Amino acid sequence: MQYNSTRNNTCKVTSAMAMKQGLSREGGLFVPEVFPTLTKEIYDKLMNQTYLQRAATVLSLFLEDFSVEELEDYCEKAYGNQKFGPGEPTPLHYTDDKTAYLELWHGPTCAFKDMALQMLPHLLTASARKTGDDRTVCILVATSGDTGKAALDGFSDVDGTKVVVFYPKDGVSKIQKLQMVTQKGNNVFVSGVNGNFDDAQTGVKTIFTDSKYREVLNEKGVILSSANSMNWGRLVPQVVYYISAYCDLVKDGKIAFGDIFNICVPTGNFGNILAAYYAKQMGLPVGKLICASNCNNVLTDFINSGVYNRNREFHLTMSPSMDILISSNLERYLYQISGKDDQYISTLMRKLSEDGSYEVTDTMKETIKKDFYAGFASEENTLSEIKETFFDKQYLMDTHTAVASSVLKKYRKETGDETICVVASTASPYKFNENVLKALGQEKPCQDEFERLALLQEVSGLEIPKQLWELQTLEQRFLSSCEKTDMKETVTGFLS
Ligand SMILES: *Cc1c(COP(=O)(O)O)cnc(C)c1O
């Protein structure tokens, strides 16, 4: 199976090439030429497999230049007990007969980006080797918090890789900063930047587009790469857990084999919900895909009107990983429903970068309405959803998951559709402890982050993830920061 670029149908590459390259030369995203089909035979196999085995089975359908044995090995490294502890990596938590929270945050950083970033390093290094490239893959990341730590942990001590993370010095939470500066591994480096997230991001982009610098690195045997969600290697591991969740619903007797179920996802960059759409393309019996936003509701408006318009106020919310106005992965979906019209997609994306907006055709608008329902949750909705679910259903969730949960309620009320729904639960409530405590009516001032973790445990009875609790005892390895103009020198310094 080959991969096309969303902006050039004549471009056809293998999965290894798609992952090594990240973006196509025209700036398009790689998409599979055809979607593999989930046959009865494959389902029979999946039903009796563990998550690790299911992951290898599903990945092998997309990554034909990888053997099942190779993929099984990566799955063990990515999702094994060492990383996800004992028990299944992505358990379902039922709050009633029609609602199942798919917990994607039992990995090393307590958020769902682990599901992709634990797998990506193995796929990337193997992709380099399979395409005849023996250079060291150096990942550069600018982070507003979650992605940086997930990339550090995923790439830590993976042979043939290095990772450098820049974060805005005063722009991440205390726990996020601690998570990053205590990262172990001989191939990792972390630096603060004197500036905000945009400064860090711009600095990283400048390094990426500096062809002379790339040449210098090339001579040193280093190739730069990115860990952002445009890379196919970050998207494809996410298809697995929706298929696995369906198998679990059937095995748990919640639905019969072949029955449809809905999926509700708290959405930012449109990566996670796109993975659910792709699973549906493979034949998974998914009804509605429910796209939940916070008050940065550019996707809600788009799905409801067909007009994408990023020219609007940007809000900082209590679900910061969804504070996004350009959802990069939407391009892949638009390509699919435009009948793979690469020229049309190029035009839309040009409009987006020039005017900040575009409008799709009437036919596409109809398709979008059939595939998706969209809604958003205000900050107040988010807090009350956490509170109600905790007191009515004894289930504690984080702010991102609460956005999804709140939008699901609106969906059910508006449409009367009571089909069983899987809600993607994307972070541990401990990771966003301050607002979770606020939702529960606990605003007692705390000395530090760890006192708050302890308070949340006392209030909720849910155990503190040890990955977060042990942060207070770990050595802080990376205490330096740099000016935004010195980021390239920082990278050079680390690499030599
Ligand atoms: C990244 C993230 C999201 C948004 O996922 P997308 O794939 O960008 O739509 C939601 N919740 C959490 C906790 C995240 O870290």
C-alpha cells in the first residue's frame, strides 16, 4: 500500500518514506491510498488478542513495509508494563449502560499523547533504516507543555535518536516543567526559552527551514525531524484504540458484534478524532463522530457551517491542549471527502494561510454533517461536568475529557440519540489538578503542586499516579534557558 500527499496525487511513497519525510514536498500530509478493510477474519483474531497484539495487527494493515514481528517488538517497548504498568493500557470505564470512557492516559506522562509518542520513535528510526538512511534522527520540539514531555519520554534512550525540547520559560505549569527537567536518558536535552510559546515555535521552525544548517548537520550524520501530529507515524497508532475499544464493548457484552456505537472526542488539532474516522473507513461500525471543542470553537463553527475561519479571538482555557485555531489534521479529512481532489485542497490551504479562512462545497457540507456532530463547552460547562459526573457517577475526569462529556450530553438532548458512546478520556485528572479541585469546590490554598495532588487524592479517593508523585524526588537535570535568538546554538551545543 502506498501513501499519497493531500496536495499531490502523483506523489506515491511507502509508509516508511512517509514517516521519515513527515510532510510531502508540497507541504501536504501523507494519507493511505486505500484503507485496509476489517474483515471477519481479522475481527476474530482481534477479539482474542491483548492490546499489544491488537496494536501490532492493526498497524501491520497500514505499514506493509514492516513485519508483524517488528511491530510486536515496538508495541512491547511502547505499551508494555515498563511504560504503562500492569493491566491493559487503555481500559474502558462505564458510568452507565450507554457511556464508556476510554482512558488513554495510563502511560508515562499521564496524557493520551503517550499512545502515539511512545510508538513514534520506533517507527521513525526503523523508517530511516528501511529507506537506506543511517543518520541519527534528531527530534526538535517546541512545546506548550504536554507534547514536550511525551516526546522526551518516548524517545529517551531509543538508539539512533536524540531529542531537544524547548518550552516557554514561564509559560508551562509547574508540574509540566518538573516533568520535563527531570527527564532521564542520555540522548535528551531540555531548555527554557525567554519568550512565549509562539517564540519557541518560531525558533524551531526557523531551524527547520535553515537549509545551510541542515547541510551542516547532515555532514555530522544527523537528520532533523519533528514529532508533531502531521506525521503519519503519530496518527496511525491512534487508530488502534478505537478498534480495540469496539472489541472490548463486544466482549463486555455491551453491544452485539456488528452493532453501531458513537465516539466523542475532545478535539484540538483534529488528530485523535481523525483516527476514529479512519477506523470507520476501515469498516468499524461507528455511528456519529462527536467533535467537542472548548471556547476556541473554530471546529464547531466549521462542522456546522462549512466555513473555516481562524480570524477570531484566541482564548486561554482550562483545557489548554485544545487551545488551537488551526487544526492541521483537518486537511486529511477534507482530502478524503473532496474525492481526493489534491488541487482543490491546495487551494483551500493557500486560502487558509493567506486569508485565515475558506469555505467548502455544498456536497462536502452535507457529508460533514452526516459524519460529525459538533459542539463546544464553556469554562462553566466544563467545571459543572466534572462536578456532576463525580457526584452522580463517582467518576473523576480531567478538564479535556469534561469538555467531551459535556458536549455528549448536549448531543443526546438535542438529537435523542442514546446509542452507546465511547468518550476519549485524554488526561489524568491529576494532571490538571487545580481546576479539577476547583470544580469539586475545593479551593483551599496549597503550598505546592504536591500538596494539591495529596488533597485531590483525599477528596476523590483516586490514587495519585506514581509518575507524578515521584517527580518531587527526581533530580532536576536541565536548569538552563536560552534567548529566542540562541536556539540554534543550543541545538548545536547539545549535538556536539
Ligand atoms: C492533544 C490533546 C487533545 C487534543 O487532541 P488532538 O489530536 O490535537 O485533537 C485533547 N486532550 C489532551 C489532554 C491533549 O493532550
